[in-house]
Amino acid sequence: MSQLGLALEAEISTRHLSFLETGRTQPSREMVLLLSRVLEVPLRSRNDLLTAAGYAPVYRETGLDAPEMAQVKQALGFMLRQQEPLPAMVLDRHWNILLTNEAMGKVMGLFLDPAATAALGPANAMRLSYHPLALRPYIVNWEATAAAFIQWLHRDLLRTGDAETRRLLDELLSYPDVPKQWQLLDLDASTAPFLAIELKKGDVRFSFFTLLASLGTPYDITLHELRIECFFAADAATDAALRRL
């Protein structure tokens, strides 16, 4: 976004914005929040900007298991149950799996070896999709799916500069047979929050398209960073198979 575009969107003068940019004017707390909102800065980074400008952070971060989040967790559970018999899960900002519905557990149970996946550490959607001991051998369209996943991670890193995201990205890129060109952010790659994925193991086959959603505009960092991934049957055979589980 250009300086003029930002000034117009924020409804401030380009002169004032220029003074802020060059340090000739100290931004107010409200100005930091306004520009952060217009630029769609993540809440966690907005707190960092407020601190750098000399103000107290305004966005809290509350663990999902905290007592005050009980109603939120209950609501998430309700949303997951409403997705049955289709799989669904709740992910954090690092793609760690926080909650799943019964359908997700049943589908994953058909493809994953519990002992092998336990050795991989906490369940992580990206790691499970990439690791040779997890879902990778069973994803028919793995290259297309994995290419989309890696670009999502690249964009996460570009947006947040997060160290854990960097470590996860480096780990996935180190796995066998990952194309070298995936090491770079592809600005032309689709940013659509959905993709097709086909799983096959022996006679068991599922064809899905998945959709990623977030929780609107909450003022808690934890909620703001949650992702809900819902799986939908891409054909009648998959729909029938899910209903038989």
C-alpha cells in the first residue's frame, strides 16, 4: 500500500503520515491502533507496536484452557459437533491441533500409526501432512496439497516474522523429496483458504475439499489466531463412507 493509499484509508493527511514515518511526530495510542487496523497487522504485532511507541498493550492473550475461556471452548466444541459426520479441527497459529471432532479422529485413525505419530511430538497439521511416517504416503495429490501448505506457511512467516513458524517451515523443507523451489515465497500462488485433498490407503479412499475459517474480530490474541479447518465430502462415495464410520 502506498503512503497516499494508507492516508486515504486511514482518513488522515499525507503530511501527518509523513511526519509519523520520519519520526517528526510521536504517534498517539489511537493512531497506532488505527494504522495497525488499516494495515491488517496481527493483534500480537499490534501489541509490539504499542510497546515500541511507549504505550501499554491492549490485546490480551488467554490460554484456551483458562477458566475464563470455558464458554469459548464450549462454543468451539459445539461448532465441531455440528460438522459431524464431516471432519473438523481447531488449530493455533502454528498449526498445532487443539481440538477435533469425532469424525476427524475416526478418519485419521484409518491412516495414522499411533506409535509413529506419537514420536513426532504434539499433533501438528502441517507436520502430519508432510512427514513420511504420517499422512504423506496416503495423500494422492500430495504435491499440489503440500505446495499450497508451504505457501501458507511462507505467508504466515512474512506476516508475523515468528521464530516458531520459521522452525516449522525449515523442518518441512528438510523432508525428503521436497522441491527446492518451495523454499521461496511464491507471490503468484493462490491464497484461497480452501483446497482439495484425496486420501487413499488400500481400499479406503476419501476425497475432500477443506475450508479454513477464523473467528471474526476478537480482541483476545488467542482467539484471533485460531483457525477452524472443516473438511467437506467432494463426492458421494466419500459422503457415504463418512456416514458409515
